[in-house]
Amino acid sequence: MNDLLYIIIVAAVAGIIPLLVPRKASIVAGVTSLIAAVWIFILSMQLFRAGEIAWSVPLFNLGGEIPFEFALRLTGFSSFVLLFISLFGVLIILYSLGYMKGKGQASIYYSYLMWTLAAAAGVVMADNLLILLVFWEILTAILFFLINMGGEGHEKAAAKTFTILGFTDATMLLGIILIWTTFGTISISELAANPIVPSSPVTITAFICLFIGAIAKAGGMPFHSWIPAIAKPTHASVIAFLPASLDKLLGIYLLGLLTLRIFAIEPGGALSMMMMIVGVCTIIFAVLMALVQHNLKKLLSFHAISQVGYMVLGVGSGIPVAIAGGLFHMVNHAIYKSGLFLGAGAVEKMTGTTELEDLGGLAKLMPVTFITMIITAFSISGVPPFNGFVSKWLVYQGMLEGKYMIFLIAAIFGSALTMASFIKVLHSIFLGRRPEKFDGVREVGFSMQLPMIFIAILCIGFGIFASYPLQNFILPVVSGAGAISTSGFEVVTESTNGFWSPVSATILMVVGLVVGIIIFAFGRIKKNLRYDDNPWIGGNILENEEMRIPGTHFYKTVTDELNPIVTGAFHDGEKGAFDLFNIFGRLGDLVVQFLRSMHDGILSTYLSWAVIGLGVLAFILMFRW
Amino acid sequence: MQAYFPLFTAIPLAMAFINLLVTKVNKKVTDFLAFLAMASLASMAVMMLFESPFSYQVGGWAPPIGILLVSDGLSSVMLVIINVIGLLSMIYSTKYMTTYTAKPKFYTLFLLMIAGMNGVVITGDMFNLYVFLEIASIASYALVGFGCEKDELEASFKYLILGGVASTAVLFGIAFLYSMTGTLNMPDLAVKIPEIGHNHAMGFVMALFIMGFGLKASSVPFHAWLPDAHPSAPAPISAMLSGVLIKALGIYAIARIMFNIFGSDTMVSSILMFLGALSMLVGVFLAVGQHDFKRMLAYHSISQMGYVMMGLGLGLNPNVPPALAALALFGGLFHMVNHAVFKSCLFLCAGAFEYRTGTKDKTEMGGLIRRMPFTSATCSIASLSISGVPPFNGFWSKLIIIVAFMKAGYTVYGILAILVAFMTMISFIRLQMNVIFGKLPEKFAKIKEVPFAMVLPLVILATLCLAIGVFYPLVDQNLIEAAKDALLDKAQYISFLGR
């Protein structure tokens, strides 16, 4: 059997097994899924080494009239996305073994995960836009069911998600059919051989339709609002898997496909500007929303949106360095954001809450979670030498090269706000005073620690040795686009005098850290510097609880004391006034009300419709034929 | 099989009356008798798929005087839909109808309806078609009012009046045709009508047929009876009405008459496309605002029939390339088959939820997947199917229709079809959100899954939704292809006259 189809079939069949396992033995389902996921990971590694493979059968023949191939093709770009998809599959299933223990419906949960893997593999391997769309929509449907396994309020969140993604899937369908009718083919490799120049209204519409699909999946504005909605009720592992990593990979994969292969986007042109503006707006507005969140998962979800902005900005600019940065950021984001959500899940599993106000002082009790979250938080904030920095740095360079100073400033500003937001997170969960009810909290089990540790190591590894993934994964894709020059990539390799040399910088930082630790350690030798005592005011010993400083108030000023316009916008934003979902909902209601008022239930009305209809038909057919 | 062809109407007709007589003595056998009839019909219908087209002269009388029964690709597909869905609804009824009295009478009416529909799809004679149409319609009027509650009787009455108007229009049209051509035999009409050509009377006949059969097919603006009638009927009947009846009496008749008798025509094509698009839009907007589970499904039937009508309309258009016209027709017929599967599944699910919770208001339900996993899962699958989510069957047929319209240059219709697919999806997401997922109300904490006889049809239908969707290119193509070819090949239809 063909290797490409093999992966999809292995994942799809492995998804059936958990359904056959008795309900009590969900761990068996988990372990079989884990084995299957590892198998798929190994297969995708082999495929990654194998290079470009194509396979197709003229399986579909639409209505016997229009040939339509079931075509799969693995290119360099898709094989590396596939590699990461399967990697996250392994990590998330491993994590779920612990996380899902004791939760209902665990067996079918693993089925959904495996089918997600199958569909995601299908998306990246599809060589036909319609096949891509089919797998794409299957992913949406599975996400719907996965969200529906969550807690309180899940059904509304799931409905909202499916509505938004369903809408964007519909626009994608429109875009695909427009391409089909205009160019007579929807085969990606055929289109890539002769990229479409979006100049006519039809091609621009087609591009925008597909672009909407890509950014909605990735979570870019203005189609972002499903991610915060599902953040709270959904299982942390599901968010870590889908919106945080897989949907990013796939959304940006599609964006890359559009801008690098199918369409020939002119750098600095109107479409490129549009994408960059979408990117920058996403960065800034989402991070501002993130600053004021009180719920850990919701806060992380706003960051998941904000970071998409960097990818869209980079890929949309059409400048090679920035494209490389955007694509690298896609991988990096998937890594650190899934790590952050897994950390959030660990905290939730042990404390039962993700409300930042209720948490605090867990650093000592959950050291592994704490350290991995620090690393991932630094990564997302773009602190060197972690991976987030490298990719953001490339995007900044691209902006410099293109002289988009405003975008550059906005992107850097967004990064600073991200840092600010994560200081709040780390403080609220791990530092400060610990509420007494959490005294019994322990670190999570090893099967949940392992993925987090692995992700943290990846964050460091991809940061320090950034040239390796860049050379192997990213640059072949970008230079493979042909028309774009590859100059300017040497900046990240060590061989030249780059702006940033990760290894030497890291060595310096490590030296600095070691010196700091030594000084600290010398101080500890002399005497214990820290005293613990209860605060004492006016003769009363205050309880621990009253002296807690929850991190949620760190950035209250953003909403309270800025000028009234901003404040008002924030409140409206919280209520969802800018949410396209709500706006269109209201418009639809008007039409419904009108139509319902016409159906008054009176027989003579209905009868008159029928008779008038007959009259009109008769008139047309008798006298206008 | 050819010799037994008339049994498709004879078995249900005979069993309808035998059933009444026997149950005067023994009431318990009624389930068994109805099952016997439906099972034999369904298996015969499946066997008919392997027959090549043929015609059967009733009583040995030669056409055009005698009545001709015609079996070709289209009628075999229709027979399968009618009798298989009929069998499943009947199995479902064995438990569901215990909440009503007079089960034997129910089966009698049910079998009469089946007899009427089978008759409509196999006959090759206009007047015969009218008679069977009336048998099926009158049985369905009675079945809609079967519960004898206030609402049900009102709905039944509205349906009766509007249906009666439609039947009269059809009869009137047939009379006109007879006066012009002197024949009622359909293949014969197909020969004679082109000789007469277009005139005022022929235009009026067309208008009468489009209105009459359009009303049976619940096309806007003739749809107003459906949202009352379909929800009021007992669930298995709703499934039959929405899943089968509107297709057999409405869509099938329009397709057969317009394609095989009148032949392709620009004006009729644009009228059908327009009516289809209108039904699609109006139906879906009305459905989105509904709280009543079954009423919402009924509005969706209007909307989905719009797709089928649009497909037929483009298929009739002589100005588009034949391949695209055929594609649109294929899409329409395929969607008709798919709609039969998922809509009957949805109505049966609605009935199952009502059976346990006692309500049809979907906002009162919630979280039922915890108590009724099979019903909920099948409902969810059917919902995804009707929303056009791959890999379920509705996706492919909608896709084909949309592709055909866009490629033929009817971009507005294509975009509308995409929009309606999206609206349908919203509405069914709301349905799932309200009924299947979310919080289980206290009062439903103790309910159980419905009995096996009700679960079985649901599971079969949901499996079909998935199977047709996944194996679409392998299995379904030949079936629908044959139906499409039968419609496009007018010469073959005329040739039935000679055989």
C-alpha cells in the first residue's frame, strides 16, 4: 500500500479500536492510541527523510462527468508539518493518559484524537484543494465533539466554534470552486507550477475566501472569537492539541500554501498589506485582551490568537526572511503554546481551578510544572535564547528590510505586552502566598510531566540551535518558492557575522546565570536570608489569605484608567460587541422575524399564496414562453 | 422479477385490507402482518436494482390503450427509497405507536400510503399516476391527523385543503393533455407532445403541473401545509412524509414529466431553479428560528427540496453543456436519496426523544447524550449529514450541485446554495447544542434509551449516512447514474411503448 495513504488509514483504524474497548478499560484505549501515535510518528519521520512522494487515484468522478482525483502529495513543507503534527499527537496522548484518568467518555476521546491525527495528516498531504477541504472540515467536526466533552458551558462554546469555522469552511469552498471554474484545475501541484496572480476580482475574491479559512483555523482576527470561548470549558489537553498546536500548524500551512505556492503575491502589494494589517491588529488587540483576563486558560487562548499575528505578518509580507520567521514561529508557537496549556492542565488537574485569583504559591509544590512553564512563558514572550525569540527576530528583520516601521514597532510592542502578561501569570499561579486549601497539592504524575519536559527542552533546543530547524525545515520551503531570493538567511547561521548568534549569546547568558547562582549560594552559606513571619498590624496577626497579592490586578489600569474610549471599547469587547458571530446573528434574526410574521397559520392566506403562485406561473408559461 | 412487478402496489393494497379483517379476530398479529408486507416489498425493491429497464403491460393490454408499468433506473431508486425507509419506519412504529390507540388502522393507512407511492413511481400512465397520487395523499391526510388532537386535526385539515387544490390542478392538467393528444400513456405523450409544440394550453398544463406537483414537493410558495402537517403526524409518519412522500409524489413526478415527457426547456428550467432557490432560502431562514424540534426539521425539508429542485432545473436547461446539466441532475437526485436517509433518521430521532421526554420543544431538552446515547449519536450524525459536513453523505450531493451551478455560470445560485448550507449547519448546531449536549435537566435524569425496535432503524439510517458518504465513489454512483441516465434518455422512455 502507498505510504501516504497508510498513515491516514493507520490513524483512522486506530481510532476505531478505543470504541471496541469496554468503558471501564479506557486506559487500554489510551495505550493502544499511544502506540499507534508513536507508529505514525515513526512513519512520518521516514517520510520526512524520503522526500517528495506523490500518489493519486482517479477515484472520484463527480457525477460521472467531472474527473476529480484523490491525489496525495508530500512535499518538503508538508512533511515537516506532518512531522510536528504526529509529534504533538504522541505528546498529547501521553499527557492524556494521566489527564483523562477518571474523566467520563475517555475511550471515545482517544478515538477523536486519532481521527484528528488522520484528518490533519490528510490536510497536509492533500494535493487537491477539495480533498484538503474535506479533511479540513472533518477536523472541524471532530473539534466540535471534543469541545462537547468539556465542562460547564461547553455546548455554547462548541456551537460558536462550529458556526465560525463552518462559515469559513463555506468561504473556502467558494474560493476553491472559484479557482476551479476560472482555471479548470484544483490540483495544488498543477496550480503551483503556474501560480495565480491575483489581479482580477475573481482571483482576489478566491484568495480572500481561502485566506479567511486559513486565519480562522489559526485563530487570527476577526475570526478569532471561538478560541477564547472554548478555552474555559474544554479539556486542557484538547486545547493544547487543537487550537494551540494543530490548528496553528494547519492554518499557517494553508496560508503558506496560498502565498508561496498557489498564488503569486506581490510583496508590498495590496493583498500583502492587507495580510500584514490583519497580522498586526491580531497581535495588538489580542494581547491587550489577554492582559486583563482572570482565567488562565482564557488568557492563554488570547495569546494563542496574538501570536498568530506574527505568523500572518511574516508570511503575508512576502519578504523571505519574514516568511521564514513566520513559518518558524508557527512551529515554535505550537511547541510553547501546547506546553503552556499542558501546564495549565496540570495546575487544573491538581487544584481543580484555572481562575488566577484563586491560585498562588504553587512553585514549591509543582516544581516541574513551574520550571517548564517559565521556559515556555519566556519563549512566548520572545526572551532570548528561547525559540520564540529567534522566530520573532526573523520577522522583525523582515519588517526592517521592507521598511515597515509601524508594523515593526507594533510587533515589538506586542511582544513586550506578552512578557507583561506572563509575569502576571507566573506570579499568580506559582509565586505569592499560597492559599491554605492548596497545601496538599502534589506534582502531577510522570506521564503528564514527560510531555511538558520534552516541550521545554524543545523550546531551549530550537532557541539555541535554531540554525538546525531553520536549515532543515524552513529554508527549503521558502527557497523552494522559486521567485523569492534566499539572500539574508545567513543571519541566523553561525558561519557569518550575523546579528544574532544564539550559541555564543547563550553561553554568555549561562555564564551570567552561573555567576549569579554562585553569588546567591555564597550568601546562603553565611545565613538564611529569608524569614517567614505572619504580618502584624495594630496588634492583630493577619491571616495568610488577606495578605495575598493576586496577580489579576496587575494590569487593571489598562481597563480602568486609560481614556474613556479605550475603556469603553474594552467593555464592549468583553461583551462581544466586536464579535462577527454576534453581529451576523442579529442580522439573521431580522430576516427570520419577517418571514415568520408572514406565516400566520391562516389557511386562506396559504391558499391565496398557492393560487397566486399558480396565476404567476400560468402567466409566464402561457404568454412569456 | 418482471412478472411480479405489479406486486409493488398489490401487496400493500391487499395487506392493508387483510390487516383490518384479521385484526378483528386477533389484534396481536398486526405488527407481524405489516412487517411481512414491508419486508417483502423492501427485499423486492432491492432485487429490482439488478434488473435492466423493462415495461409491463397490465392485464396484457397493449399500450397506449392498456396501462403500462415502467421500470427504469429512476423508478428502481425510488422504489428502494420508499420501501426501505418504509420498512424501517414500520419497525420503529411497532414500539412507537403503542402510545396511540388503533394500531391496526395505523398500519392500514400506512400500507395504503406505500401502495400509492409505489404506484406513482412505477406507472407509465398519467391517469393511473393521478389515482395513486390520491391514494397516497388521502392516506397521508388521515395519518397526519392520526393523533386526533386539536393541532393535529387542524394541520390535517390545512393539508387536506391545500393537497386537494393541488390534486385538482394535476387532474385538470391531465384533462387538458388528454384533450390535446388523445392519449394518457406517458411514453405515448412523450411522442405526441413535441408534435403539438408550444401553445397557450400547453403552457397552462405546465403551470398546473408545476403548481400541483410543486405543492406536493413543498416548494415555496406552495409549502405552507408542510410545517404544520409534518410535525403533527406520528414520528414514523413524519419520517415517511418528509423522507419519502414529498419526493415520490412531488419531485419524482416533476422529474418524470418534465424530463421524459416534455423534454428540456429554458423557461421551465429557470422556473424550477428559481423556485428551488426560493424554497432553499425561505425554508432555512424559517428553520433557524424554530424551537419545535419537528417543525424545524419540516422547514429544513422545504429547504433541502429546494436543492433537489434546483438540480433538476439546471438539468433541464438546454443551454448549458450537457455534461454540466447531467452533473446538476445527478446532484439533485443524489441529494434526494441522501435527504431521504438523513431526514427520516432525524424525524425518527425527534420521535425517540419525544417518546422519552414527552416534549418536542428542543430548548427544554439538553444533555441527552448521557441518557440516550444511541439516539443522540445517530441524531448527531444525521445532523452533520444534513449540514453538509464530510465525510457524511449530504456533503457530496450539495457539493455536486454547487459545483454544477458555479461551473454553468449561475454564480448567484451557487453562492446562495453555499449560504444555505451554512445556515442549515447553524440551525443543526443549535439543535445539537440544545438537545444532545449541554446540561441534563433534572427532570430527565432518570430517562432510559428507547427500545431496541426504535434504536435499530436509527442505527441503520445513521450507518447509511456514513456509508454513502465514505463509499460514495464506489457504490452509490451506479445507482444514481442509472436514474440520471433514465431521465436524460427520452428515446429509451419512448421505447417502452413498443416493448
